[in-house]
Amino acid sequence: MTKIDLITGILGSGKTTFLHSYAKYFLSQGQKIAILENDFGAVNIDMMMLQDLKSENCQLEMIAGGGDKDCHKRRFKTQLISLGMQHFDRVLVEPSGIFDMDEFFDTLYESPLDRWFQIGSVLTIIDSEMKALLSSQMEYLLASEAACAGKLILSKRNPAESESQITDRILKHVNRALTGIQCPRQFTEKDMIIKPWEKLTEEDFKNLSASGYRSERYVKQFDTDKVESEVHYFMHIAIPEEQIAELLETILNDSQNGTIFRIKGALPKADGKVLKINAVHEKIEMTPVPAGQAVLIIIGEKINYQRIDAFLRKYNTNPEYVSI
């Protein structure tokens, strides 16, 4: 049977960065793998970060967003059937940051997937710099995705904090969130990997790949269909590089723009390369990558896309710009 791993984490936690290293471990072991990316729409920015892995032993696939939960589940199952018939050693699934865990487990219990796949590990990425209190929806997603994890993996560690300080703070936060959804599970230090990712060894990855998962009960507080109900695309966009961070911060923090969970995308640089954008209220990240489609994707609730469009038009220099 093919083992299948799920890499979860709320918006902007660092799932794709971890997945890149995790996939490289399996490839170094001579395994044939597939990576299944889920995104909100037809433009998958995170896939850019994985292109260098694509090879005879690594297949990249995507589940496009849109439609209701049942529609998305059918797409997920169809993709898995296709991968199951190709006899990979491992399939790595990265869902969006807004994900219903039941979709993963329920789908894999269906025929013929239950004969082809065996759940390997569920790994949850936790941003160690996340706010002490998130929105009620994000707290729910944090807890519901962590509840089933074999391991919590901390990202973006602040070197100014000691390991014990970070561990104590994150455990209190996650366990409080679990209590909030009436989940009996409580994490301890042994359930967490706090090591800097660049120092993870082959043995570390081996242990992570064998960390398994938990089947935990909890009370569903939000319908993920409603949480991810709004996504807007602003395409063929070019912003002077020195103005990008200020513009993103303005869009994120202007309450009249709606409730924005995340801004992601890619913007062109003057040298011909692009900046991969990952912006949440806690942090704005701009990472140079070789290539990518010029687009900003706004994810949130009750988004005032006309107002955001007006912001962007003030800075945009590409005459082909369009908002969708």
C-alpha cells in the first residue's frame, strides 16, 4: 500500500517550506513520491516553491479550489485514485490553511482508496510567532488541525526566545485552543519538534515519517465552506518593489477592506525574477524565486474587493492589470 501523509497548518504557517524539505528526504531515500497541493483557486502560488523537486521520482499535482465541500471531496478522491494506480511509495498532501480534517479521513476510508492507501503521518506546522490570541475561526482551525497530528512542528522560531519559552508559550496556546473545541487531547513537549529546520537530520525526518496520527473527537464550531467563502484575484500586476510591503500592510490593516486572512501571490522584480508573497497580520514575507505568475490573491471574509482594487491601481504599473 502507498503511505499518505497530511501536512496541515493554518494560513501562512510555513507548510510548503517544510514540505519541500520533507519531500527531499524521501527522494534521497530513493522513493517515488507524489505531492498533492490544494489551493483556493486555479492559481497555485505555493507550487512554485516545489518546482525544483519535479522529476522522474517526484510528481506534482494540484486540486483546484472552488465549489462546495462535496465537490472538493470528489476532486480529492479523483486525484487520489489516479495516484493510487501509479504505485507511489509515498503521497504527501498539503491542503489549504482552511481545511476540514474529516475530508481527509473520510475520503481515505472509501473504496478503492481504502485498499490502496495507508495513512502514514499527520504533521501540523505551528508558526511560533503567531499572536497569543487569534480570531475565533483561526483558533478553531489551529485546534482542529492539530488534534489529529502525530507531531507538531514549529516554524519561524525567534532566536531572541529560549527553547523553553517558545515551547511553554506554544503548548499553552494549542492546548487552550483544544479545550475550546472540547477536545480531550493535550500536547506535551515530546509531541513537538522545535529544532531549526535547516538542522533537521535524516534521523529526524525518519522519525517524523513514522510519527503517525491520532483520531480525536472535538466539537465542530465552523463550517470551512463558509470560512473560505471569499477569494479574489488581482492579476497581471506590477508594483515598485520598495512600495510592496507598505501596500500589503495597508490592505491588511484597513478594516474597511473586510476581514482578510491572508494575501499570497507573486510580484515581478526589476531584475526579471519575482517575489513570492505571503502576508498575514503577524508577518509579511517576500521571498525571491526564479519565476511565477504575477498575481495577488486575497483570502478572507466580506472582502471589499473594489476598495482593494482602488489601492492596487494607485501603485500598479502593468497596463494589462485585471481584478477578478
